[in-house]
Amino acid sequence: THFGYRDVPEADKARLVGEVFTSVARKYDVMNDLMSFGVHRLWKRYFVATSGVRAGDRVLDLAGGTGDIAALLLPKVGERGSVVVGDINRDMLRVGRDRLLDRGFARGLDWSQMDAEALPFPDRSFDCVTMAFGLRNVTHKERALAEIHRVLKIGGRALVLEFSAVRAEFLKPLYDFHSFQVLPRIGRLIAGDESSYRYLAESIRKHPDQETLKAMMEAAGLERVDVRNLSAGIVAIHRGYRV
Ligand code: SAM
């Protein structure tokens, strides 16, 4: 069960990540709530509330398969705006689309399978690109960031919500215990899948911290990049502009 993604050749990684998300797509919600004590909903709400997205905006929500971010964005873009949900995994897109249809969201939404590393849009297509808990899973993050920059209009915003480095010392042992002891057990009990959640904990540790991701966004051409920590840095919002 100690499935080491680190040892897997690059070419296979994308496929394996795809399979992880297929296996968890259905239990995704329950798991997110259990793992984060429901707090992921607050993080997402705050992420969109502070996004600066306005009526009429055209927004791309990358790795948006669950539809969580899109559902929050739609009321903001209003009648004249639109949201494209892009995800590499067909099952995630299907689950998200069905769920949002059930909630009465259809208008202004477009669901499309795509790889964040090679976006199927012309340059300067969007006012805003959001990516929540997705960048971590991308093999070549610098490619995805360059693509995000490319498809942004001048003055457009890139917004990344992602796990980051915990900044409060007292929290670190608790957080480690939760990640490496509790999380895989919840994964086994609820999703019948321990290795996926072991991978999740590992991928969070390997993900670039606040300063590293900020530098990566700047290297991709984004400007005025700033970082906001939520829950003491368990997650962070990175924001950058195309100028
Ligand atoms: N944004 C959603 C949310 O916050 O609820 C979903 C987050 S989920 C943890 C990560 C998503 O990233 C999955 O749906 C997965 O299919 C997608 N993903 C992984 N690699 C990707 C890539 N290279 N391009 C686009 N999406 C990708």
C-alpha cells in the first residue's frame, strides 16, 4: 500500500494521478469534510469572496472538477459572465456537472476536459483563472503557470488556493499526526483506499511553500504576486496579475 509516486517515471505520473482521482471522485465530498473538519468549504468561500471577480467576467476554473469553486463564481460573474470548468479527469467533471445541475446551475457554465499544462485557449482569453487544490497534482507546475499567464487578459488575475507550509510551531506536530496517522486511516475506512490518502499527505509536503510558489509565479510572468495564509498556512492563496 506504500505506493511511492516519487519512484514512478514522469510519463506515468499523469496517468496515475488521473486514476487516483477516478477512485476518489465519488467519495470526494465526504472525505474533504472529514479530513478538513469541514473547513475546506470556508477556505473556498473566502477564496472566491476575495477573488475580485466581477459581473461580466470570463473565468477559467482549472482543476475544477468538483464544481465547488464554479458554484461560488457563477453568482459573481452574473448573467453576462461565464465560467469554464477545466479538469484533466472526465469522472471528476461528470460528478461536478451532475451535482451543479442538481443545485440548479447550468447557465453560464462550460465543462471541458483539459490538461493545465497545455490549455486549449488562445492568448488573453480570461479575466481570471482560478485553481483550487489542483496545482499540487500537476507534473510540470511551471508549465501550468506559464499557460495560466498566457490565457489571461492584460490586467487579468491568477488565483491559486493550495496547501502550503504551516507557519505556527504549535500546530506542526498536530498537523503531522493528522496527515500521516489519521488521514490514511480515514481513507481506508471511508474510501476503502489508504494509498491515495497517503499520496495526498505526501503531495502536500512536497508542494512548494509560500515563497517558492510566489517565485514560480513571478518566473511565469505574473506580477504583483502576493500571498495570504489561511489557517496558519495550512493553505495559502497566491494572487498574481498579468500586466
Ligand atoms: N478544485 C476542486 C476543489 O477544490 O474541490 C478539485 C480539487 S481536486 C483535489 C484536484 C483536481 O485536479 C482533480 O479533479 C484532478 O482531476 C485535477 N487535475 C490533476 N492534474 C490536472 C492537470 N494536469 N490538469 C487539470 N486538472 C488536473
